[in-house]
Amino acid sequence: MRSSTDDQNESWGDAVMAPLEDLNLRKRDIPEILSRAVVKPYDLTGLDGCDAIAAEVIKLDSLLGADFDEPPPPADTRTLTEKGGSMAGDAARGSVRNATRSIIPFRGLVRQVTGAQRHQKEMDTAIQAGKVRRAYLKGVGMNKNCAPPAAPSWFVPRVYTDTYSDGNLGKPKPIKVPEKPRKKSRR
């Protein structure tokens, strides 16, 4: 879902069925969380705590892929033969997809008439709104001193030492307020 036009990791069936997308006979529905992000990207209703923010960010991550603050993926340890085979498969699927799309004459006009172009723009808008919402939620989480994923992955929440002193991990330590000096009366 990283982009409505991503051709990565598609199966052979997706490549063969590509013309159905141009005819708007086969389209991916916009997930509800992204539809809400289009309408209210900065809504915090029901997101009072770190757990709720983290749950929302995790849902967005599952649809949008990794955010920019995530560490890079581990190095590719496949052999050159394995990498070459994967690249050849990707190129072959892309060729099949392009060939099946070229069956439709005046593809751009057909996409406009069938509504496929409009649906693609709606999907792109929803994806962009989801990315904005995720960034906003991580900023809110950071402001609330939440741990990742409710905040950027590099953020380290502040630990309040008064709360955790004396071994009372569940009970806050009482805070003593200094007394105000009393004024001496003049008599």
C-alpha cells in the first residue's frame, strides 16, 4: 500500500490482471484508517494515552510500510545468483504487466472514462494523508513522553527519578512542599 502505483512484490496474477484496474473492474478499497486520515488527519479523539497512539501508528505502519525514522533494513546477504534470479523475476512480471496494459488502446482516456484515474488519485491522497497522520501522531507521542512506536524510533522517553526512587516502582514518592516562612507580628 506504499503507493497506489507500486508494482513491487506483485504476483504473476496481478501482472496479468492489470487491464482490469484500467477498466476500473478491479480496484483496491481504501482502508478505513486512511479514509479517516483524509478527513481528519489531526484528530486525537480516543488517543489519550501512549498505548492508543502506538496502536494507531502500528496500523498505519502495516499499510504504509516503514517510516523514515526507522533504521535501514539489514544488508542483503543473498548470493549474486539469488539476487539475479529475483531481479529477472521482477523484470519479467513488469514486462507482462506492461504487455497486458498495452492491450487497451487509448489507455489514458479509458482510465479517465471508467473512473480508474480518479480512484488512483483518491488512493494517492489517502496514502499521503496516512503518512501525515502517522508523523503527527509520533510528534504527539513524543510530546507526551511515549516510547516508540508512539514516538519516533530514536526518541528515548525521559524517566522521572522521583517516581521510581526508594524501590517503589508502582507507587509515586510523595513530594514535600516547603512551608512558607511566617511573618512575625509587630506588637
